[in-house]
Amino acid sequence: MISIAQRIAEELGVRQPQVQAAVALLDEGSTVPFIARYRKEVTGSLDDTQLRHLEERLRYLRELEERRAAILASIDEQGKLSPELAREINGADTKTRLEDLYLPYKPKRRTKGQIALEAGLGPLADSLFDDPTQDPEALAAGFVNAEQGVADVKAALEGARYILMERFAEDAALIDKLRRLLKQDATLTARVSPGKESEGAKFQDYFEHDEAFKGVPSHRALAIFRGRNEGILSVTLKVGDEAPGVAHPAEPIIASHVGIANQGRAADKWLSDVVRWTWKVKLYTHLETELLGELREAAEDEAIRVFASNLKDLLLAAPAGPRATLGLDPGLRTGCKVAIVDNTGKLLDTATIYPHAPSNRWDEALAVLAKLCAKHGVELIAIGNGTASRETDKLAAELIKKVPGLGLTKIMVSEAGASVYSASELAAKEFPELDVSLRGAVSIARRLQDPLAELVKIEPKAIGVGQYQHDVSQLKLARSLDAVVEDCVNAVGVDVNMASAPLLARISGLNATLAQNIVAHRDAHGAFNNRAELLKVARLGEKTFEQAAGFLRVMNGDNPLDASGVHPEAYPVVQRIAADTSRDVRGLLGDSSFLKRLDPAKFTDETFGLPTVTDILKELDKPGRDPRPEFKTASFQDGVETLHDLKLGMQLEGVVTNVTNFGAFVDIGVHQDGLVHISALSHTFVKDPREVVKAGDVVRVKVLEVDIPRQRIALSMRMDDTPGEKVEGQRGGQRGRGQGNARAAAPKQQAAPANNAMAALFANAKQLKK
């Protein structure tokens, strides 16, 4: 039997010792960020993506081994564990295969087949199966026994039929053949439930929907399953025409597998009926449920992958940096909430202004903002992109013109999740006296300064960059998103003297309690002067220090290396480099030309190999460097504030807010994100939209269609596309724009006129934003 380490090594395309080393480190309590960054020699430089896959597969395969052991023990206790069966069970490489093999031995409630066996009908079933020349009714007459519950010939034959049906339906090899048939040839069929047409209008694209099961994309599968869960759609798997009176394609497979053939013998018709009922009653429902479950699970996994990718892009978006910022949470009747934070994110001031209808106190709002900006030396204005955002953006633009001496810059910021943070326990502790609505303005200001530091305070799934996030396994989603947050925070590192407890809690080796202890120690004793002082924090021991220290920065402390990503355990390497080159450690930092002349191999030893020394030299070159990109923002076009302002062919700048498998959503400043379908992302073939764009990217788009009644905008990143034409080609790369993509988005869509092209593009996008 292949070992867990060997299987994972084959899947990752790496050597087995690399996997074994990583597993040992994980079992010792090391985190993925720590292993990926500081144990490269041990794992052969496995990166964080490989390690996350390894961690997930390790969990699955260990669960598989636990289940295997339980199944072997159960069958052995029954005295039915033959050497051949044991070999098959030990060779099973999936949970599904294990359960197939266990099915005949699995304790179950009394079935009709078991009752028939108890009534003495086993010999009848065996006799008819072994010798089909016998007349079923004549043979069954000898098994009528009222005392055993077999009232007549019909009851005897029915009992024999159930014995054979259950025997066939528990054949693992047969189940596998039929499973492969359905996976390859089945059609996923969705139909509207009678009387649900009006209630389920949002699912109308699936009212009469047929699609090859093996090709159903995740977003479409989840839309269909949501329709089923809401009672709007019925969903089935079909193979062939399945016309009445015609044998199902599965029946010949069953008959051939069990050795039944209709040769005109007396029992052949009865046995054929057994085959038909085996499929209809026993196997079809079981396999349909299983395969629909697999489709849903695969769709969920893909949706979670997309969500995780988008979240990573958002968390690693460029920070505006430590500059005094005014946050504006736009509103109409209730006014715009204002919060000013200093360059460290500390709240300085708040206000509420009423520049918009119905109050229309425009000039007063300008005066208030100008006074606050001058008083607190504001450099940036962060405007939430919700209701009244464009009106508020116009207010900020006028403010900038009126007070040019302040050097203000305005930026539109996604406020997704700000309301969740505002009402959270964390926000209440942070700002106990502050109104909930004003907390949102603080969050908007801070997420411009440092998106990562602020967004970690919000439950990841509330940030709103995923597909069908409420329809997927919440345990899997949380595990995946937490891993993304952990990887992002540790990739950037945090200033231990500035970081909030939620941010510290995401550091390798730390948790919420230790993070609070660090903050409490900082509050009680002042700033940390070096990393070693972390060992004075309550409950922070040597193992935790080992895992966390490299990701915690002490700026302007006793040791310049404490502000870098060099781990304290590797400080002797730096000291050896300094001694060997007759340089001071501080003199090494940032001296690129000198450091690039050094040979990393010269400073390796038994503990620190070439990968680590190479990393150390890179870190000395740019100590504490932020891996995030340079800050830039989109400039929304003046005069384009609502869907009514959009004109076909208009070219605009926007920000990618969400990337899905079928395209990207772009905020162009009209309160409704537009969709750039995958076919319109590039002139070249695009397999995955994230190859072209990611959340937070500033892009230039062209308006192709606007559907005001349905609040839909079709955009293109191909500036030579012609508005109003139909979309061609499922994955881009086509010059024309015809029917192909309409079918990709909505399989039942036929050759649609131009004004219906966008409806096809949005067939799946409609559900995405919910």
C-alpha cells in the first residue's frame, strides 16, 4: 500500500523526503508560513502554496486511513474479512471506493432482501439465477409459506427479486462501472417546479436546462443547486433519451456484469426485470445522489478557490501608507459620516455633514471638511463606494479645488464589510463611545492607509469577493480564507509596536489570547525595544517565539535586524558576514551593490544552507521591504455617476472588485459594477480570468451595453470592440462577437439578437453578487 507521504509527493511532483520533512514539522506545531520561510533546507524549498495543498491532502488521507482501519475492524469482527477483500480495502485510494467495498458488510436496518432471506427465499433466488431454464412461477410455488410471510407465488418471486437486487447493488466493481457511465455520458437536467415560475424568476435561465454533466462549471452548478434548495428547480441526471419502454443504457452493463442474458429461456424475462429494478430502485438514486453531491463539492471547492484568490489580491493591495486620512462614509438622508485618523490610524476627530438631499447643506459641509483637514494635516480623503458615493466624490473634488494649499488627494475605497466591522464586538471595544455609523468611516480611512491591517478585523467571508459564499461548506470556506489571511499577514510582516490585536493574532504561532497579551504588555511597559523582549509576554514561550519572531518587526529598536525578515536564529549568519567583510551590521543594510557581490555559498553551514543565506542577503538588501505593489488608484470620469450617464462606446477607468470564472466585475463609479466577460478580457485566449486581472487592479474598459431596468453593464477591456454586437468565442481571442459566449453563459440561449447578448453574459453573474 502506497504511503501518505508518497502519494502527496506524487501529487505535488516533489520528492518523498521533502513531504516527510514537512509533515514532521507540521506535526511538531510549525505553521505553513514559518516552514515556507524559515525551513527551506529541511523541506527542499517547498513554497506556501505547495505546503497548503500538502496540509489539506494530509488531513484527507489521514481521515481515509482512520476510516480504512475502522472498516477493516468491522468486517473482521463479522468474521468476513478474506485476504482478497483486505487487499482491496487496503488498495482503495478514495473514501468513495472504501465505502463501495464496505457496502455489503455495513450494518443496516432490515431490508426487504434480508427479510426474504429470513423467509427462506435465498435458494429460490439462487436457483433462478443459476438456471434460467426453470419456470419462475412453478419453482416459486414450492416456496409459498404463510407462516414465513410468503403468502403466494407473487410474494415469493418478489422476495427473490429483492435478494438479487441487493446483491447486485452491493457489488463494488459494478457500482464503479455505472459511476463511470454517468460521469461520462449523463446530462444534468434542471426543470422549474410546477407553479414556481413567478417566484423563481431569477432562476429562469434554468427552467428548461440540459447540460453535459462532465462539463458543468462551478458557478452554474451552484446556481442550479441554489434553485433546487429554494424549491424552484428539480434536478436530475439522465443518460440517453430514457424513452418509456426502452432499456436504460445502464441495464446492459448490469446484465453483462452479473452474467444475465435474455436467450428466451423461461426465467430470462424475470431476470431482466430484476436488472431493470436493480437500476431504477437501488442504483440510480444512490448514484445520482452521490454524483450530484460530488458535483456540488467540486463546485464549492472551486468557488472557495476563487474567493481565496480574490481575498489574497485584496489583502495584498497597495497601501497608501502612513498619512493622515479623512474617511467619508457617504449617505443621503442620514448624512455623510466623517472620521479623521493620523498616520498611525489613531482616531483624531469625527463629524457628520449633510451635503446631499434632502438637507442640501453643501457649503456648510465644505467648510467643515476644510477646517478638519487643515486642523489635522490631512493628506488623503477615503470615500466609501456605497450609496451617494459619487455625489460625495464630487464634494471632495470641490474641496480640493477650494483649498489647493492642503495638497489633498481623494480616493474611492471599497466599503465592503465596513458595516460588519462597525457592529462587531471588536469595534465596540476599540471605540466604545463612538456611534456605529462613525466606526464605519474610521474603517474606510484605515483601509486606505493599510488594507491588510484593517481587513483582518472583518470576518473574511463578509468582505464580499466570492461566488455563492453562503452556499458552500462554511467549515471549508473558513479554513481556506483563514489560511489566506495568515499567509498574507506573514508575507508582509507587522510592526509589533503598532499592530492591533486582530492583526497580531494572524501571525505565525500566535492566537487571539497571545495577541491580546502582547498588546497588554505593550500598554503596560511601553514599546518593545527588541524581539527578545517578546519572551517576557505572558504565555509566550520558546516555541511560539520561534514561530512568530521572524514576522514581527521592531522598528528603530536596539538591533537593526529586528526590523527585517531575518529570523533571530539566523543573526549569527549576519554577524559572520559582517565579520568576514569587516563591515558593521548596520553598514550592510541597504548596500545593494556590495551585497550583490557576495557569494551566499561562502556563508553556509550545517544549519543554514544556500536558500536561507540567499534570503538573508536579499533581506539585508531591502530590510523589512513590503512585498505589496506601489499605491495607485482609478480616476472616475466626471459627469458619469449613474447608469443613465453611461454611453455606448465610452472608455472609462475602473477598479476590479471581483474576479470569477466567467469574467471580472469592475467598479466604474456608477453604484453598479459592470461585467467584463472572460471573452472580453483580452484578444488572446484566456483560460482563467485571474491570468489577466485581479481584485484591486486599475483597468481601462469600454462600455458595450447598458440595461437600466435590470441594472446591468457589459464592459470590455478590448478597446476596439464594437458596442451592441454579440459576443463570439467562449474564452476570448476572437475578433467577432457572436453567439458563442451567449451559449457559454446560458446553455439554452440560441442565436440571440444583439440586444439580448448582455442578458446571456449575465445569466450566471446575476446570482454571483448575492
